[in-house]
Amino acid sequence: MKKTSVLKNKKKENHNIIQLEELNWKQIDELNREKTIIFLPISPLEEHGPHLPVGTDFLTSKDAAKQAIQKLQQQDSSITPILHPPVPLGYTKIAGDFPGTVSVSSKAIREIIYGICTSLARHQFKYILICTYHMDLGHLKGIYAGMKKAQRQYPLHIYEAQGPYHFSKQVEEREPKLGFDTTKEVHAGFRETSLMKYQYPYLVDPSYKELQSIYKDLYSPKVLGKTFQELGLPDGYIGSPARADSDYGRWLFQDTVDLYVRSALGLMQGTPLPTLPKSTKRIMKSLFWL
């Protein structure tokens, strides 16, 4: 069977998504390196309050990557996006007091990103979009260190999309007017509860409706490095989950999909893409113990 028909069949079987693990090495080797981009979802299993699944970040990054691949193919059929198997790992010390949280070191994340990217680069693949929905700075530090390490060795074009978008407050600027301060919705609050109500309503515990609003700045120097329990947050959430709305969740999910599509196109076209704000980079650099 010719390569083109094999890939078409793979797309049909997976609703226009080609999954790396389903291809044999000959099919992979026949991919046009100039037109192929690898989507790499990576987010940890991490507690998200008493009402959301530990896979909240993982499910969001994985599902948004899949839908972005479908949308990208509709916009530019000359591009071949490939879905790398999602990686359910990340640095999340803050949630480590709760069962179900799986946290690895920032250095481990660095080596995972470096290892995956250089394995692809050894066979001349050059475009990689990292999709993560976990904005812990220790997690991002590992991702960016792995990207940098890989790019020192190979001519790779790697981009992580969510960090620059999140820390430059683009969500707040673009989202529908809600009538309350969404900048305080940090973890398992309004935003993520809305996402899960839209994506996986059957995984949202009805108790979310009774949870009180709790706010705390996780990026304060006094807070960095501490766990939720040490911060006096025994339920492991920050924000107002009771406000959750599935219509907003639909908007936020699609906004993430569109972000991935814009980022993939920009990466392949050589268009300058947003970077992490300098203030975020400074805080990340200050985490010298990671």
C-alpha cells in the first residue's frame, strides 16, 4: 500500500488525526519534514479540588491538541500534523499532599522534553508544538530548559503556546464579560470547572455548586515552593468553582484550540510568536533549587 493511502486511512480511522504510535517506521520516514509538525501534549495528573478529576490539565491539553489538528488541516491541507502520545507527567509539588497527584522533578521534565525532541530531530523532524495546560512555573521551567537544550544540539523549531498566552493575561482580555474578577481564578476554580462541565460533565462532582470562593496569589514570593496544605487550603482549589458555566467552558476550550492552531501556523511559517513576559522569566529563573 502506498504511503499516501495509508495516511489517508489513518486520518479516516481517527477523524483526520494521525497518531504517531499507529504508524510504522517506513510511514514515518516518508513524511515531508518541511510540512510535518508534531503536537506534543504534556500535563500532569494533579488534584483539582474535591470536585474535578486529577486529569483536568491532561485531558484539556490532549483534547485541545486533537481538535487543533483537525482545524489546522481544514485551514491548510498541505500541512501534516502528527499527534505524539500525550505525556501524563509534570512538576506539581504544590498539589503533592493529595492522593492522585503524580509529580516529577523539573529536571525530569527537562529531560523528557529534550529526549523526545532530539529523538525526532535525529530523523530530521524540525517542527514541534508543546501543548500543556499546567502553568506551574516549575513545570514550565523544565519544559523551557528541555527546549533550549534540544535547540542547542539541533536546528529545531519548538514552541510552547500556553505559557506566553496565560502570563500575558490574554484570556482576560479576550474572554466574554463576566461581571467578576477572573484574574483570581487560579486552580480548579471557575475556569477549569467550566472547562470540565463542557468537556466531561459526568466527571464533575455536583459538590462544586456548594464550594465557597477562595483566593490566594500563588506567584507571591511567600507562597512559592509551598503546598496547598501548607498554605491552609485543605480542599486544594483557588477560585470560585460554584460560578462554573459550561458555555464559558466551551468558549475557553475553543480559545485554547485556536491558540494551538495559530501557534502551529506561525511556527511553520516562521512568524514571530509571543514569548513569556520578562517578569515570568525572572520568577522562573529564581527557582534555582529546581
